[in-house]
Amino acid sequence: MANINHVAIYLRKSRDDENEADVLSKHRQTLYAFVEQKKWTYDIYEEIASGDSLEFRPEMQKLLKRVEDEIYDGVVVMDIDRLSRGDDEDRGKILKKLARYDVKVITPQKPYDLNDEDDSMHVGFKSFMARCEYMMIKKRLKQGKIAGAKQGKWTNGKPPFPYEYNRDTKTVSVNPDKLVTYRLIVEKYINEPIGLQELAVWLNLAGVPSLTPDSPWSSTKLHRLLTSQVHLGKIVYQKTRGNFRKDGKVTKRSTDEWIVVDGQHDPVKTEEEHIKIMTKLQQNSLIPKKARPGVRPLTGILYCAKCNHRMQFREKTLKYGSKALYALCAYQYPDGRNCEQVGHRLDNQFFDALFDGILSNVSTTVAGNKDEVAINELRTVIGQKQDKVMQEEKALKRVYTSYEDGVYSADEFALRRQGREAAIKALHQEIQALNEKLAMLSGQYSSFELKQQVKVFKREWKKASSPKQQNSLLKSVVTRILYDRNDDNVDLRIIYK
């Protein structure tokens, strides 16, 4: 092909193709030989990712950025569907970018000029058919998982502690060492007067390994562990709908939509034990939902400055029968220590000081007195975390390559892959938390908008007739309020929207 000198080789293997261990290796050899025969110079982009979404394909994103630098004459792929099997928007982004910079799409069978009407139509048709094929594969895969679940087979990814999944036999078995820990938790919770938080503290102090490395036991982890029906020898499928990775949300289905059948794995607790656990959890529920108080004025926005957890509110009866509302920090560290924050009564004096603080501090905030140092530091940390994600993804890619080349056994491959994927997941969670903090520090209102919103707050605050209305007014101008008390001095740091 004339005028082709420097190209990008793009190799992608879907995560759904894990059983075809040599697919990527064969594609790599084929494209190397093809490009070298043409005597083109080349750069290589290689990843293991679904073609469904461009968002989760870092190598393709890097390739498209370099296309903008106009350094490539073509992109070499095994077939058109390696570029994308995503929806019209994703597919369109890739093809439009290549066409705009006059970058040819080249396969060993045929080169395509996206600025040529016939070639563009051909590529568009093949991409559409690849998308249809992908959707059909997804449909069959889902149907297969449901059919497998109804037969008692494990089809839900990683099984809960203390089970392990064997990829070679496609079965779930109990890890004897982990079973000892699981039985300890079940028996201690059932037989001793202990709550989930106390049990979590006891496990942490005793040095019992948690479900995930570098993450201590917590009441939430124990609740999920103790209530799981999988430990009864059941398979539970179709509990949720949605895709968190793609859509950012998952919703729980009603229980009549669940598929609950006897599994092929061994149970690790009895029905009697499960009933005892569920009964104790219900009895230990602090306050029934119907009896819980409504929204307080500071619900969701008052945070402890010492541990950065939300403050709680409690109503106390005073000497002569009157009642007063108090804010306090009830956070308990993993080692059992309570947060050292001292609470305070939420009386008229407290709210007057808060009201004055919101009005007086807004001028310095509007004038640009944001914590720019903290914001820049956060951006630096986020960048470092993102670089770390790229490093881990490259390491994961090397793990797959080594497995395909016969360097790792199936067990070694599974262990190394799980470790890298867990690290990537943890980094993404950290980045999400940091981005939330950055958004909080950066603020969402312009100076003018914040001034106008504070004017509304000032006008309506005294008119508010309920705690819920007060809460709405506060949330209209404030993201959070950091509370700190030292002796009798109370500091309220207001973070505006």
C-alpha cells in the first residue's frame, strides 16, 4: 500500500477469551510477520480487555491520543472487530478519529481508507455485525450462567470466603485453613454475647487475617459473611441488575426474582445456625426503621475533624424532663479504640454560631480563599495513583503474556492475575475517593452563584419550620461541616459548595 511507512499494531484479546490461551500470541506473530514483510516501522499497543467500552481500554486511548500527533499512517489489526465491538458512540469515536487524521485501518486481508465511501461503508457494516455478534455472545453467556446456576453450578465469579474456585475443574471447594476462621466467627457470634463491631475488633486484635489483605475486619464485612446463603450450600443468582463498571450503579432485585437452588458445593453452616444468626442480627438492630427519627438539621453534613467520619445525633432527657439534641462521634477504630472527639449540645447558641459562620466565611471563600495547596496536592496524588493503575495494567498484561508463553502454570497464572486485578480495583476505589474529596475542595458553584445561594439561605433560615427544611437549606450552600472540640473551644470548618 502506497504512502504507508509508520503504523501502530493494535492487539486486543477479550477477557471472555481466557480459555484460548494462545490467541494473543498467534495474533502477535501474524501481525509482526505481516508488518515486517511490508518493511513498515511500528509501535505496539496490546491489552486484554472487552471491546464493549472504550473507557476501560487504556491502550486504545493512548493510541488515539498519538493519532492526534499525526505520527501514524495506519493502524494494523487482525480484524475490524478488534478495534471495537462497542455501541455506536464508542465505535464512532474511534473511526471518526482515524478518518479525521487520514489513518488507514489495515488487516492482513485488506487495507481500508475511511475517507473512501466504499471502504467506510464496508468497515461500518463489519463493525455493526461485530457488535451484533458480541451482543448475541453476551446473551448466550447470560443464558448459560442462569442455566448453570439452576443446575447448582457456580457461575458468579469469585465465591465468598472460605470457598475457592478451581478454573480447571470449574468447581467450588472449601479451603480448610479458611474454614477454621469461618467456623470461629460463626460459633463466637452465635454462642457469645458479642455484636458485629465487637467481633471485628476482637478478630483484628487477635491477628486473624481478614478477607482482603491490608484491610481489617469490620462489622460490614462480618454482616455479609454471616448472612450469605452460599454458606448453606445454596446458589443465589440474579440478586442485582445493572453493571457497576459500565453504568456506575447496581440495583437490588426483589427476592422473588432471585434464583436460589441447592449448589454442588459443600455447606459450611447449618440451617439452624443461619436462623440463630439472622435472629440475633434482628434483635441487635439498634432502632427499627419505623422508629428511627427523621432528618436532623445537620444530617449528612456534620463530620468529625479528628477521624473524618460522620457525626451521629442523640436525644437526651435532661433533669426536669426536657429533651436536648447532642452531636457525637461514635466511630471505633479497627483496634477497638473510640474516636477521642468530644460531643456538643445542638442548642440555639450552636446554630446561631453556625449561621453567623456561614455568612461571615463566604466572603473569603468567594474571594478565592480555597485551599489551593491541598487541591494541587490532591491532583498530584490522583495523577500518581493513575500512573500506578497503568503500571499494574501493564503488569497484568505481562502475566497473561507469560501464561500464553508457558512461563506460568494455570495455578500460578490465577494467583498472579487475582493479585494484580485486586490491586487495580483497590487503586480505582482510592482514585474515586480522592476525586470526591477534590470535588469537595474545588467547589461546584461559581463565586456569583455561591453569593446568590447564601442570600437565599440567609433569607429563608429563620423561616424554616422543620429540621428537614433546615437540612435542605444547609445542603444548598454547604458540602460538609468539620466539627472539632478541644476543651470548651468548638471549631466549625465550613466547606461550601
